[in-house]
Amino acid sequence: MSWTSPPRTFVTNEVLTSPIFNTHLRDQLLALGHPYAAELSQLDRTNSVAEQSIFATPPTLTGGDLGANGWALIRAAGDGLHNNAATSITWRLKLGATTICGDAVTPAANATRFAWQLECLIHNIASQAVQRARVLLITTRLGETASVAGTGALALDGTAVVNGGLLIGNAVEDTSSNKVLDFTVQYAVATTLVSWRREWVDVLLAQG
């Protein structure tokens, strides 16, 4: 649904019919980013070489919910452990049968857990079957301690106190039918010395 601008102004004693409510209340709310899925309990992915979702149950985008110009946003946060320099970690953003974008890194070993935060945006481009996506993943440097309070640092001085980056990709999944949306993590070695622990994840969706 597209946002109607300016929003309707109702008048005194106006008869409110279902078409008015559908157009000027329901459709306006659907055009805003609204909660679509959420998991709020901790989930740890460790000691496996299998590709594993950060969701306990990856959400399914119901066919037509995105419309031709809508978007879906995955937001998640948690912490991790990488105390084995021999294993890489691979992340993938997936829609339906398509891996839209991903990357693999092999960090140095460190026994201190680190914090991470994730945002994945997928949006249709004037068609229910054409998508663009962006993944923003940020982690604190292993063992980094903030100067004031907490853990981590704000990298405003050009030093590598924060790790992360931006991935982009494209897909041609037909979202007029149901499509599973997922973000996965995969280790090359099965060991308890590595862990990708999710504290919470949710999905916002706006129809367009």
C-alpha cells in the first residue's frame, strides 16, 4: 500500500464507511513499518558446521504483502565468541531460494565475547519480482573496553575499534507468492570455542 498524502481530514458528523476505514486507516498503517515477526529469547549457534538461521523459525513473507514497492527490515542483536583462529564464519541473507548477499571472514582468536548488531533491508523495486538488499553488520573489536562505560567504542578517530561493514545484493524472487526470509551463520569448524548468540530479532514490514 502506498501512503496517501496528505492524510484524510474527517469532518463533523461524517459517515465512516468500510472503504473509508480501509483506505485511510488500514492502508495508511500498512504503509508504515509495522511489526511482522519477532523472537525475543536467546538463541545460540555453536559447535556445528551446518548453515544455521539466527531465527528459531525463519519468517515467511506472505505473498503480496510487500506489494511492488514495499520493504522488509530484519533487526537483530547479540554477542559472539571467536576463540579458534582456524575457523571462518560465513553470513548469508536469503529470500526464497536466493542468497542475496553474504561474506566470510576468519577473525583472530580471542577468549572475550564481543557484541554485534545487525540490520538487513530488502525492498521491491517497482515490481513484486525485483529486489535490492543491504546488510549492515557491526561488532565491537574483540576485548575492546569503552572509555566511559560498557564495552566497545565509537570509531570517530579512524582507528579499528569497531568491526563491520555493508553488503549489497539483488534478487528476482516473485514475492506475489510466499517467500521465506532468513539470515544465517555458518562456521567451518564445529567447536564450542566459537558462538554466534542472538539476544533478539524482529522483522518490520511496510507495504508499497
